[in-house]
Amino acid sequence: MTLDNWFVSHPEKGRCEKRLYCFPFAGGTASAYREWHGNIPGVEICALQYPGKENRIRENPISDFETLVDNICSAISVKEGVPFAFFGHSLGGKVAFEVAKRLSERGRIVPEYLFISGSRAPHLPARKQIHHLNDNEFVSALAQYGGTPQAVLENQELMKFFLPMIRADFALDETFVSQRESKISVPICTFSGKEDNIAPCEEVMGWSQYTYGAFNSFELEGGHFFLKEHQHFLWEQIGRLMFL
């Protein structure tokens, strides 16, 4: 497995002073952050591409959390060169945190900031697990999350192809539990949706226990995918905190 296909980036004109690694939600791809490119001044966006997705469609999904984290750490080490931060939504928030923790344990350069969106604190179990459901029940549950276009959900051929990859992501998210003592020195900023019943605001606030550094939080209108409605606000706050 090569290390240069883990992140999708579009270098901006001129030199970027910093880099933001973006980690997708369960079932998501690097394309989820396509609109982020060029919208945080001075910051290069590098979006994580999970195996089995888009340009990595021929690869098998990784269902083991530790293996996934190890591979991402290796890929980031290859790209070292400018100060960087992490942003992760839902599953991406947990992956981003574990990668930051693993980099610290290895004595590597760690992110200057960790931005976590729509992700319950990792010691809190999923309120409802769906990865084990049969295909019809799983698709119905996906529809309730709101992150998958209805046209895709109703296309049986597409769903037959993509379900194993999406299910693998949800298995990672729903079965991973971290320990409260797993603190890092990296400051954390969280974003949560006031109507999110997947990762309620109070459960997202639990991330305050995972840093020795500063902690900031923002509660925004919307459900689990509130970030789609508040992209400009997220870009503004992330850019501000990255350049403090």
C-alpha cells in the first residue's frame, strides 16, 4: 500500500503557510471537503481518502481502527514540512484524535489544533448501533442520518456496491471506545448541532476531558450534518484559531 494516495489536496496559488488535514465521516470520502479548498486563506486542505473510496476503489476497506491509524500516521509523516491542524466530522473526529495521540506517542510532530465536529466523546458508546443490521434496515438507518442523497439510497445497484464500504466505516465508529485518560497536549475546538441526536451537544462537549490545552466549543443550528449549512462559519473559526 503506497503512502501518497491517503490524502487528496489541491495546492493553492502561492505558498500556503499551514495545512489542514480533513477526516471524513462514516461513509464519506475526500470529496466531502471539495468546497473547502481555497476557502481558508493561507491553508492547504488535505482531505483523507479511506481505502475503498473513489480513487482507492480497488482497495479493501480497513476494518481495524489501529491499522487505520498507523497507516494515516505514516502518510502524514511523509508530508511533514509545514505546521498543520486536524479537522474531523463524526467518525473523522475520533480518527483525527487517535492519529494525533499516536503521533505524540511516537515523538513525531503533532497538530497545532484539533477541530472535532459532530462527534461524541470517544468514551461514550453509540446510542444506537446500525452496522450489524441487514441491508434494508441499514439503508433505512442511513436515511435517518441525512448524509446520503436520497437518489443514492434508492439506487439498489449503487447501494449493493457501496454498502460493504459504508458498513465498514460504521463498524469502526460504533465499536471504538477510547479511555478518558487518553489526553493530548493539542488544544481542541468542537462544533456540534443543536438538533443532532447522533452526537448531541452535551456528548460532544465531553471532548474537553481529552486535552491538557485550551478547549473551545460552538453549538450551531442543525442536525448531524450541520456543517453543510455552516461551512463559512467553520472556515472562519478554523482559520482564526490556526493563526492565533
